[in-house]
Amino acid sequence: MHKSIILFLLILSIKLYSQEKKETYLFSEDITANFENDKTLARYQIAATNFSISGYYKLGLETWDKQAGADFSKKKTISTEDSLYFKSFKPVNAKKYIIDRSKNEQIILINEAHNNSRHRVFTTSLLHDLYNNGYRFLGLEALWENLDGKEFATLQDGFYIKEPQFGNLIKEAKEIGFTVFQYESTSKVRDGGKTREIEQAENIVKMMKENPNSKFLIHCGYEHIIEGTPGIKTWEKAMAGRIIEMTGINPFTIDQTYYSEKGNTNLNSPYIEMVNLDYPVIMINNENKAFSGDRENTKNIDCAIIHPITKYKNNRPDWLNLSKERKTIKIENSKIKEYPALVLAYRINEFEKNGIPADIIELASDSEKSNLILKKGEYKIIVKNKDYQIVNEFTQTVK
């Protein structure tokens, strides 16, 4: 499947989902039923995104992988030459490498797959250290409007930001002191995405000119970070290339999407297994050059993160604990009146203002082990039954 079609289906999924007037966070069974009743070409991406938004990380990956004929649904292989080339690099801790290099950069572009919450958690892990290195502005493609005067994002502020880890990213950035801004194009011109890339870059450059000598972190989707030749030829240049064109500044571009795990481990890049470490890495050679993918690197990105395969504890991904900054919270059986139950944790005063939950879990029965994973603080816990009626709510302190 060509990447321009993927982009079209993603945009279509946003429009379709935005038309829904029902619940935002769904039971997995209902997402599956909606998928089975959906006959559109976009159904896999719609379902994968809905799984992601409702906290079902693995189901989201697995559903995305099932798209027939898509490049990402095929088993990956590498040539002997590529294997030897890769072995000329050594792994370094991705976070440490990025933070060290950020000291001498003005703008960082890091991407995500829109159905992969892990990418948002990794960007969140960078915020404190980037702030200490002088970064003050966080640009988000997924925002529909700026968050001036707001302490947190709401359900009305964007589509993908409804996902809990995206909400946590925004909340963390605001608490640290970042100015969080939107830069998405509002053009309705149909030219294969060229105008969109230009307008995104223009909006970012405008913020840069209004805040000279400031440092910027831009969190975007997929190929917008490409400095060279994007896969979608109608773009001519991606957003990153347009920023270079407009400013002469070479951004530090970081990919998270090429070498992240798939729902089906058989589809994983062989490079993940070759690294075989339990933390994200960036590969560096003896000339201090970072591995960025193919040997020619026609996309001209600066580096690619290789994320490890997720380990699970009580059905929750290990990386959700944000290097143990977040705590595991068990919900007592006495708090659940009926099963299945959807348990949503909101920061105090955010549920009433259409805020985004900090975490969500589904409990199928009283024997199922699954825990909320939360930062220290006070939370309002909302418990919903199969009909999405609130059957219990209580306050939970995380120490």
C-alpha cells in the first residue's frame, strides 16, 4: 500500500471518528464489533487507532498489521550487506544520546506512529532534560488549537491527543513550563499534501521568528521529519525539508517509527533482534555517525531509535512506568460493582472539564490482574459498566 494512501486513510479515519457522538473510550469488544461492521478501506486504521485511544496497545499494533497488501504487513528481511553495515554500529542509550546532542541544536523533530502510544511516552521522557538544556517550545501536529491559558488538554483540542499517553505528554510539558503550540495546516487545497507540508513549516517558522534564540521540540507523525526525499512524492519536500528551505537551519531529526515492534513479532525488523537490549537505542559508528536506516539514507534523517520488544506485567507494557517515575496502582475488587468494567483515572478537576484520562484499563472479571499506572498525585477514578454508565467513582491517592 502506497504511503499516500496510508495518509489518506488516516485523515479519513479522523473525519469518520470525529463524526461519532458516542463514547470516546470503548470496551475492546465494542471496537471489534465496530470493525466487523465497517466495510470501508480505512477500517483497519480506524480500529487500530480506536484501540490505541482506549488503551489497548497490543491490539492496536496487531490490527494495524493486518492490512492486506500493506508494506508493514510483510515479514522484514535484510541483505548480507545491510547486516554487515548495521554491525559496524554500536548501541548507545537513545535518551542520553538525544539529550547530549540537543545542547547544540535549535530545533528537534521527533515522530510517532499515530497508533503507538509508546512513542509519546518516549517523547515525554525527554521533556525535563530538554527543558534543562534550554528548550521552551513544544509543537504538536495533533493539536487543533493552542493551549494558551490551559493547564491541560481536553477532548475538544484534538483527535489523537485523546489517547491517555498523549494527554500525559501535554500535561507534563505544561507543568514543566513548555509553551505548547499547534502548527497543523488548515488549508483545504488538494495537491497530494504539498501545501500541508509548506503550511506546517510556515507555522513553526513563524513561532521561531517570534521567539528568536529559543529552542523548539516538534512532535509529529511519520515522514514529516524527512529532510531529504519523502516517500510521498507529491509532497516534493516534507515539513523538515521546508523548514531548512525557509530558515537555513538544519533540524535534528529523530525517527521512532521504522524500528518499533509490530503486533506480530514475526513482522519485526531484524535489527530489533540484532540489538536485543531492554532499552531504546541509537546506533553509532566509529565516526560518530548515527544509523538512520538504509545505507544511502535518501530520506536524510539524523538517527533512528530502535525500541525493544515490550515486556508485560499484569497485561500492562513495562515502559508505561516511565523509568519507574509512575506507580502501579491496584484497584480493589470492592470498587468494581459489575464486570466487564472500564476504569478511567483522571487528575483531580479534569474529568468535569472534559479532560483526558491519565490511564485506562478494562477489567473483564474479578480474577483479571491489571493495574493503573500513574504519577504521584490525586486522581478521580471513574468506573463504567458495559453500557457506559458510571457505576462508581472515588478518589485515589498515588504516593
